[in-house]
Amino acid sequence: MAGLDFFGLAMVEVVLAGALAGVVGVLVVLRERAFFTMSLTHATFPGAVAAAILGLSVPAGAAVAAVALIGIAVGIGRIRSQGPSVASGIMLTAGFALGAFLQSVSPLAIDVESFLVGQVLAVTGADLALTGAVLVVALAAWALFGGHLLFSSADEQGYRRAGLAPWLPELASLVLIAGTVVAIMPVVGAILGVALIVAPAAAARLVVRDWRWMLVLAPAGGVVSGALGLLASRALDIAAGGAIALVAALLYALAWLAGGRRGAPRAPAASSPRPARRLPSGRGGAAHATIEARKP
């Protein structure tokens, strides 16, 4: 990106990060992994701090922490008496506490707050390359395995009865979420990332019924949140990460108001389950039907 000043680099980064957050956010919303995503954003903090202490790449440290935490979460979630919510809660508190501990015993020469809320004006070409690469992987995953991701999200039991392994799309989802959390850390930090990932996708689900349109509106909402937040931070001299998160929350609020006026359909009662359907070849139609029925 030769020729761009620091603000130009930041604008390119927020556009890429917003698009990535929206694409993966659709998966987060449909698979109901918002709490896990929030936990992961907090729990990667110690990896970033440890990498800074050792003089290594901060995104690389966060990525290593994310991989380790996914393994821990999957292990705890498989304990019958625990479950994924317990695993996410442990990740959130223990990970954030570990990061604070590491920072206290080995004070850093750089501002630790940048790990928490981002420092998008300091992004480099390497940050842009990482975000762009994860975005390409996320788009490829939707294009190649979207039917499996949708079917397993909408009806895990039906997916299993169809002779398919639900842990494969679950693992792919966790990897995509972790990669997104790491890639957008320079933009919104470790604690605000969940807003950019979840809010645009949740807003899209309020105003459209088709998951294909969600994959259009959610990235668009992420890009708008990033660009408007960055411009507001320059105009008002406020933190960019916080401004981006606030714009994303405002978009969700507007979508909620619009959805309420239109009388968005409610999910069917739990006492009236839909029959399981088999995964169609290539299109994800059965998953689409079930997901629409679950739309709030």
C-alpha cells in the first residue's frame, strides 16, 4: 500500500476488517456463538501481551492463544456436566486475568490499552495482508461448505442422522471465529471485537429472511461501522475502536426498530419442532428453510 498515509492505511484496514467481521458474524449468529466469540476476544489478550513481552508479533501471539483456548473450550464442552457456556465463561475470565497478570509482572514499553481497544492508526501492511487473507479464507469456506455450515447450524441432530459429522463444521466455525478475532484486533482490540463481529450480522438477521442476503448486508454493515467510526474518531478526537463499536451497536438498534415496525416473524414454539431434513447437494435449501423458521 505504498503512497497511503497512516489514515489511508487505517481506512483500508477498517474496510477489510468490517467485511471480514460481517462474513464470519453471520456464522456466529446462525450458530449462536456470540458468547463464545466474546470470550475468545477477551481470552486472546494474554497471548498478545506475552508476544509483546517476548518481542514477537502480537497477532501471532494472539493466534497461538486462540488455538490453545479453542482446544480447552472443546475439551471442557465435551464434559457432560459442563457444556460450551461453562467453557466460554472460564475462557473469558481466566484469559483476561492471565493477560492482566502478565502485564503487571513484566511492564511493557508500549500501551497495553491498545491491545484492549485497538490502535487502528498504527496498522501496517502486514496487518492488512493478514486481514485480507482471513477474509479470502472465510469467503472460500462459505462458497465451498456453506451448505454444511447452514445445515449443522439449523439442525445438528438432523445433520448427524444424515450420516455426517457435526464436529467438522463446528471446528471450521471455531477456526474462522478465532482467525477473525486475531485479524481485527488492531482495529477494535481484544474487548470490542465482539461488537463488530456480532452487531452487523444480528442487524442483518432482523431485516432479511434469506441467509444469502445476510451475507451481503452483514459485511456491508461491518464496512459502514468501520468507516464511519474511523471518520468520527478523527472528527471528534475520540478512540477509533470505541467509535467503531458504537456505530455497530447503533446499526443494530436501527435494524431492531425497523424490524419491529415491520412485524418480524417470531420463531416457532419449542413444542412444535420441525422435522429434520437432509442436506441438499450444493445449495443448502433445507438448512435455509429451517434457519428461516428460527429467525427471531
